[in-house]
Amino acid sequence: MFADCGDDVLARIFSALQTTRLRARATSVINPTAQGRVGFVWSGRVRLARVSPGGVAVTLYTAERGATLGLPGALLGFTGVGARIHCDTAALILHLPARVLLDAAAECPSLARAVMTALASQSLDYAARVFELAALDVRARLQAELLRIARRGVWKDGSLIVVDAPTQAALGAQIGAAREAVTRHLRDLSEEGLIIFKRGSIEFPDLKRLQALDKAQAGRAMWSGAASAANEQDTQGPKQTPKKRVE
């Protein structure tokens, strides 16, 4: 996001940064002092959740290295009171006042574009999740979430493998389903040869078929969430290097 900013802009940003370290499996309640501050995930993976009056925690989205936390609310001056951060892995969060980010964006066009892209991405992701919760059954929602997770996978021997994968309970929280239901559908997907779910990892031996199922059931061409063209290309399989022609 800040790659093309000048040294003066970067110096002001770095001087305003603060850090928060979170332990794996820990839950942190966002306090009122977080109002007007934008978070950046430097390392680890966290889930932002809201708690209903009845005490039910609803996961809003998952943020990993390079992602922002609370960007829309911070820019609008909204408070984060009532929100919780659940850490799937140990995480380091950098945060700074939204006004510093906005002042820097006014001087750095590439930063302004990056902020707009991040906001648009979150907006599409929220729209996709609302659609999934309203229109899809548990299995279809799980398939959609697995494809989001697949974006950070690495190809090996024809399969896409994701390490540090979320637990079944975390998957349930993310898609609004009970862990038992997630377990049952993961078993079905495994028996169909679509995934291999192990403790701490998920393997996708037939990603194209899973993508086809998701597109048919969820209309992914319309509701693609935050997946950019680059992300979608990353999950299409290893790219073939053209062979040089020998004259």
C-alpha cells in the first residue's frame, strides 16, 4: 500500500505507527481508544467479530498479512466498541490514526488508489457474504469459504495446499454454521475427492471442480467477493513456462 510513497510521507507514517501483539487462540476486545485508527496485519491471521445482544459471536471477516483492519469505520470515525479480534495464529498488528493515512493519501496518488481498492474489495466481500448467508445452504457457504482460503495456497505436485488452515470451529464461525455441520460437509467433500482436510492444512486436489460447483450454486461470476483477477489466476494451477524455440 505504501510502496510508492516518498520518504517524507513514510517518515510521518512510521512515526505515528503503534503495534499490538496478539497470542495464538487469544481473543481481544477492541476498546474505545481504537476509534479512528486503521489496523494493518503485519503477520498472522485474525478474525474480526461482533457479539449480538444474545451473546452470539458473528465473524465479519478474516484478515491476514497485508490486510487492513477497521479501515471503513476508522475513515468515518466510527468506534470499534463491541468488536472482538480472534487470533487463529499469533499476530502483529500495526495501527495508526486515520487522519495520518488520509493526509498521506492526499500527497501520494498510489496510496490513494490502494486505499480505494482496499475499500472496494471489502465492500464486495461483505456483499458476497451477505448474499451467501441469505441465499445459500451450509455446504455452499463452506465451499465459498474454502475457495477464499485457497487463495493463499501453494501448488505442489498438482495440488493446491494451504498451511495454517483454520479449525473446523473457526470455519463454522466464519460461515455462520455449527461445527458439527462443518465437520459433516468437510467429510462429504473429502469423500468426493475435492479436499483433503488435515490438522493445520487443507489440500485441494481438484480445485477446478470445486470452483465449478461454487459457480453453479453461488453464481460466483456475479458474487466473486474480494477475489481480484490476480487472485483468481493464482488458483488456476501452476503456470507453464513456454519452451524456447531452437533454431
